Amino acid sequence: MNAFLWQEMAQLTGEHFVLVLVSMAIAVAIGLPTGVLLTRRAALRTPLLGFANVLQTIPSLALFGFLIPIPFIGGIGKRTAIVALVLYALLPILRNTLTGILGVDGAVRESAIAMGMTGRQMLWEVELPLAAPTITAGVRIATITTIGTATIAAAIGGGGLGVFIFRGIASVDTTQILAGAIPAALLALLSDGGFSWIERRFSVS
Amino acid sequence: MTAALEFRQVSYRIGGNLILDNLDLRLEPGRTLVLLGRSGSGKTTALKMLNGLLVPSAGQVLVEDRATTDWDLIELRRSIGYVIQEVGLFPHFTIAQNIGLVPRLKGWPPERIRARVSELLHQVGLDPAQFLERHPRQLSGGQRQRIGVARALAAEPKLLLFDEPFGALDPVTRAELQDQFLELRKRFQKTSIFVTHDVREALRLGTDIALLARGRLEVVATPAEFVKADTPEARAFLSTLE
């Protein structure tokens, strides 16, 4: 392995990390409030979860491909990659937010209402803290999946560690494939460790 | 004398079922009314109307001469203590935070809340030094319900609601908490509504007993009168006293 490969590996790992971070930030920013909304509007649950479920079943390479011709969110490059990664990450976040909040003990919920908590106080002081471990677990799953899926972003010019993998496949070069796969796996392991630390900190109840 | 609370021709219907049928009942301040009845008799439904957890399908429920539908519900609930069988303490709050909840919602200064919480722990027979910083999961069922009672009393409510609060406890702990209930009643003279299906508990704790059967009020009496009541449901309940 030469110095150039190391340098490129560092750069692509950084790119990959940013791709995942930005996608997850957007996915949480959309998924968490929508999940909360679903706890309040039961009628929306089936259509929205169904939509997120369908998204999940589209093969990732195909989803990236589908997005290319779409104006504004599509095209070639990072933006399209991020849109696709966000769509994939939504379901676990949405579902776990819903499950976590609906899982709050009925007696606790009834007490909170009977003590005269407002809807907002109930959400911030009771529902979200008690659902936090479940929500974190959802974000954890979404993050690990996104780290893997993000390697496909290279296929549509999104950059990241997939660049190595696609180049390695094209040139039948195992070193290149590993240079993409190993950092991606390490990134996944590190995030997993980070999340399990966060989950331990949250699990007071 | 104005009534602390009053049910005026209150009915409650869910689906096709009539849960409460034309309930008329009033209670003077400072008294303890026990709502006695079997499961499904409508006693819990009646209780939950007082703090607006349920709204009558017909008729009016009045607290201090004002219909619950005319109250600001948040304000009303913060002035009513509520104790349920499952206790419902917040698992992620310490005991101090649990008891101090309503005072905090009402914006009491922290020092006043702290003093109040310690005072209440004493009153329910628990040592503040030992319990303040614990979490509910570290407590026994009886201790948890003591905290539940302390939480209900915290913000000096005008009315206390108890929904089978001691139903899940072992007989010894249950008797201890009943004793404590009587002691607190003597000390504070707070208007209380107490739901139970245990006639013994009703006779022991109530100043008044209202017997409900299938959503209808069958008997309203003091404990002394109640033991002589001669209606089918009253006889059924009294026959459990051997």
C-alpha cells in the first residue's frame, strides 16, 4: 500500500462520515417530529408507515437510480445521495419514535394528565424521556444501515468509501475493495459503540 | 353551605352502553365519599369526571359550583389530587421530583417545594433523608403508594380523588395505608372521593357511602345507616361481611 492510497482513504472516509452525518441529521429532524405527530394522529399511521415501508423495500441501487432524473432533489452528486439515504433512514426512526411513545405506561400517562400537565409538558418531560432508549435504538439501526448503504452513493457520484469499492470491482483489485470496505466496517463499529454508550446513559428507568 | 362537588343528572355513554345513568349526588366540603360498587358499576367513570378525564354525555359535574366544562382543565386538575391503583409515579423522576411535580407546575419557588416535599414524606411515614433521591423502582408497592398519596397532597388540593388506591397491596400494608388515610383525613379535613369494591374499606374510610349498581345510584348513606340498607345490591355487598 502506498502513501497515496492512505491519503485517499482518509479523504474518502471523511467524505463518507459527512455523508452519513448529514443524512442522519436530516432523517432525525424529519423522522422524530413526524413520529410524534403519528402518536397524536392515529389516522396517519397506516399511510405514513406504509410509505416508509415501501421505500425500504426498493433496492438501494435502484432508488439512487430513480432519483437521478427527478428535478431539484435528483441529479448526479451528493445531494441525490443524501436524499436517498434520508429516505432509507426514516422508517426505523419513525417506527421507534411511535413505539417508544405509545409504550409509555398508561398509568404514568394518566397521572401526567391528571396532575395538570399540558400536552407540551407531557411530551418533553414524560413521553420523550421515557421513549428515549427506544428512539435511540432506532437512530442506531438507521445509522449503521446508512453507513453501509452510503457506499452505493458512489455509483451516482456521491463520493465516500464506495468510490474504492466500485473502482476495485471494475479493476478486479481486492486492495481497493478492502480500502473501502474496512473503513466502512470500522465506522459502523465505532458508531455502534457510541450509541450503546448513549443508550446506557439514557436508561435510568 | 355550598357543595364541594355535585353530579347533576349525569349520564355517560360509550358506544351503545350506558355506563352511568342519571347520577345525582352532592357532597359537602370536608367529607369523604366512598363510591362503592362492582367492576363495571360506573364508579371509576364518575370519579374521572371530577377532574375532567371524562366528560359527561348528559348532565353536569360541578366542582365548587362550577361545571367542569367551564373550568380551565389544567387549572382544575392542578387543584385536585389524584391517586390510582397503579400509582403512576414517573420512573425517570426521583421521589422528590415526583412529589414536587404539581407545586413545580404551579410555579412554587424551589425552596418552598423542597420544604413541602420533606414535610409530606414525614406525613406519609417515610424518612426524607432516605427517600428523597431514590427512584420509584427502588421502592416497595406500599412505599410507592405512600409516595402517590404524598404527590396528590403536595399542592394543597381542594379535592382528593382515590381510585382503588390500596387494591393491589397485601392485606397488612393495605391496613397500614388505610390507617394513614384516616389520620390524614382527621388532620386535613380534605374533601375526598374514594372508589372501592371492598365494603369493609368503604365502611372504614367513608363519612358517606354511595352504592352504584350498573350505572345507577342505589344507596347514599352514612356507614352506620349503610349496614342497615335493604336493597338487592346493598345486601349482596353486606353479605360479604361475615
